[in-house]
Amino acid sequence: MAQNSKDQSFFTRMAMAVAKASGKPATFAIAVLIVVVWAASGPLFGFGDTWQLVINTGTTIVTFLMVFLIQNTQNRDTEAIQIKLDELIYALEGPNAALLDLEELDEKTLDKIRGTYIKRALEARRKLGCEGAPEREADASRNGG
């Protein structure tokens, strides 16, 4: 059920690709090489302010952008894991195999699937007579809040 990459937003595709690439040993080696080249170039530039500014600016920009990409990936993975857990709890006869690769889906699709499980939980709570705060949370979720 892996979602066609055309159905995913550009940001989702980019975040997934960058997250995958940034976790590879080769990427780490490139980062170390950049730092070594920068440090070795210190004497050439007299260890001046501009020389220091180059590495400071570069690392700040990369860190700033990576925070958002990592958070996007983590949000998607967390929501997918929650939905999978919901399915395991809900299904006594076996989990829904269509949910096996949810981490590959975009946020809109995950929200739609999650809504199904929110409705199931509300119905179960109503049957037990324990309606309350989770229902308000579900209403907020459905209304985009």
C-alpha cells in the first residue's frame, strides 16, 4: 500500500529523502570532511572572523532546516505507529494489512485514517457510558484544531 510518490506533497517527499540520506555513514563522512577542510583552511585565512563566520553560518543553516525535516518525519512516523497500535487493539481477528506501511503516507492521508479510529473509539466509549475529554479532542481533530 505504499503511496505513489506523486500523491505525496513535495515537502513530504523531500523530507523523507533528506531523512534517509542524512542517516547514512557517507553523509556523516562528508560532514566530517567539510569540517576538516574548514579547519585546515584556517591558517590560509589567518583564522579571521570571516573564516569563523563561514562555518558558523553553514552549521546554523543546516541545523535550522534539519530541525523541521526531522520533526516532519517524526510526526509522520509517530502518527503511523499510533494508528497501527489502534488497529492491533481494535482487531481481534488480526490486524489490517493495509496499515503496514503507514509511515510512507502523507499527513492528510494519515489524518483521514486516524479519523476512522477516533470514530471507533468514540462508539466504544458511548457503549461503555464513558464519554468525555477524548470526545472533545476528537471533535477538535475533525474540525482542524
